[in-house]
Amino acid sequence: MDIEITSLRPDGNFTWRVAGAREPKGVVEASIVKDLAKVGEVVKAEVDQGLDGVSIVALVPRRDRQSGDMHLEIHGGRKTIAGVTTTLAKKDAKDKKGRRGDKRGPSDKSNERSDKFDARKGRSKRPTGEVSKERRPNSSYQDRLKVASIHRDALLVSLSPQEQPIAEHLIEGGMPAVRTAITNQISEAKKLGQPPILEAPLLAIAERLLPSVRLAIWRDRADACKAAGADAPLRDLRSLVSAVPSRGEDEKALVKELKGLLDVKVKKIVDSWRESLTKSFESGDLLQTLELASSPPDTSASIDQEFLVRLSESVSEKLHADENPEKWITLVESAASSPVRRQVKPKGIPDDPTGEAQKIAKKYSGMIPALAPMVGLRIPPPPRVPGGMVVVSRRPEKKVEPNP
């Protein structure tokens, strides 16, 4: 660890701190420093860290860079090694033109398939809309919140030397980090033949300090979000507002400010999502419209009922028997996970020689009820009523014949 010798004490010993830190961390004896460092110099130190603090064991002066060119000189043996000769193998005739013989022309099947709409690859090529970044908050490391440690440092300064190491472990990883440190120190003491360490008192101190540590961590993050303002990450704002470790007056006032920032940010995201939803629908991209409608950015985001009716009617018109089978399948898959799935009423199922369209219709008939009669299935019941009540029909079941 790199440390800086900060001052000389009246008793002849020196104070030190971690290189780049503000406050002195501890005291190092003059017998360890000797002539290896002076006040203000940064040296590398060997430390022994335990629950009772950090102690300096030895100092290692930094090495000065040697002047002149530093290079390695490699002396090879006298034995001469022959060069390597490379011979390229000739390509076989069937490796050309997609591993087909010269006598056969290009495959009509591949050209036909390239003209078809690829259902699964087509989705990734579509533009995701302007709301895509907002729907994935904190997706990059650059958007992470930069948190200072003002409240955590103040808490550590206010604690006794015996409590500081425990609080540091709590800050790093909570109670699991404290238990791990205690286990390691017990094992180390056992190896060195030292008296056993009592685990219960240390855990009691950690549990007593835990609320204060949580509050200090929360205050540092809350201050960072408050300073970031409109640029504060959505995920951090939500977690801070929903989990407050203390209900003091200062915390209540801070939560009120954070909730205001959260409401403004959510409104901006929802408005952008609705704008992208309308824009994609007006441009005729039903697949993107269904995808956006299926994944709102917030629980408060809702879609106008009139828009849902127009969307379901447009999707129903596209699901006719003359549609390309792969386009039909893709549209059914998108509609099945959308909020208009029960309002979609397909006009027909395309005649697919592979039978894939019929399979997809059966598969999603539970989500799109209008598909059930087209494949000879019974229309599924409506969703359960809130409270666990189920509406049961007493009329006899009627068998539905499949459409010719």
C-alpha cells in the first residue's frame, strides 16, 4: 500500500495517511521509518490489517527510474534453422459456389428464401425508436452515479479505533463482510498460536453500527442524486425513494426532493415512449408498435383506449389468409404478448405448405381467443376476476367445427 508520511510527532514517531487521502490514518514508529522516508514523501508500506486497525510493518522506498535505455539483448545459438515453406492446397470444385458442383446452378430455394420475411432476424434489424435508451436506464457504465463518501467518512471519524475497522467492513459488504473478516482473523490467530478471538462481541458491535452505516451510505447516494438533478439515474432514484433507512426530518425533506426528481424523470420517459408509439403506428410499422406497447417503461404508463382499438383493428386487417405465412406468424407472435391480444380478430390463416401457420395459430389460441375457432378449438374463458372468483357458464359445451 502506498502511504504518505505527514508529520513528526513530539514523541519521535510519525503520522501517516493513504496516498491521496485527506486525514491522517495512524502512527508509525520511528524505528520503522529510519532513513527510508521523510515528511511529505510517499513510500510503499507492508501493512497488517485486522479488526483492530491497520498497522505498518515495514517501509519499502520507491525505486528511482534508471537513466539510459533499458532493453533486452537476445543471443541466439549458432545452429542455423531452415526456413518454413508454405504450400497452399488447391480448392476442390465443390467448395465453389456454396459447395455445389459447377454443373449445378445457383439454388432457387435460397433465392426464394431470401425474398421471404425472416421473422426472427427481422426484429433485430428494425429501429427500436427514440425511447429505447430510456427503457433501459443505467445500461452503460458511463451513466452510473458518482457518489462521494462524505457521510461515511464522517461516521468513521466519530467512531472509536476499535469500531472503525468493523464499520469499514460493513460499508464494503455489510454483515457478510464482517463475518468473513472475523473468520479469517480467527484462522490466522489459530495458525500463529495466539489467544482465540471471541466472535459474539464483534458481531454485536457490527449489528449496533449497521443502522448508522446504512444511513450514511443512503445519505451519500441521496446527495449525489440531488446534485445530479435531471441527470440522476432512474434506478438510483427509485431505490432511494423506496428504501429509506431512517425517518428523520432531514431524510423526509431529502426524500421529498428525490421524489420530485423521480416524477419529472418518469414523466419525460413516458411522454417519449408515447410519442414513439404514435410515430411507429402512423408510419405503418405494426411490429414495432406492438413491441413498444408490450413493454411500457414504467408501471404508471398507460395507453389511450381509442389508440388500442385502432391498433387491434389494424393488426386484425393484416392477419388475413392472403398474407405471407412468415409475416403472418411474426405478427401473431408479437400480438400474443401485447395488450390488444384479446381484441385482435384475425380474418384468416394463410395456406402454409409447411403447416407452421396452423401450429402457431393453435399455440397462441389461448392468448388470442379469436384464433381458437379457426383451428377447431374451444374459445378459452376470460381471465380470472380479481379476488379469486371464477365465472362459470352452466350452458352445455358446444363443439366448434374447424373452418374448411
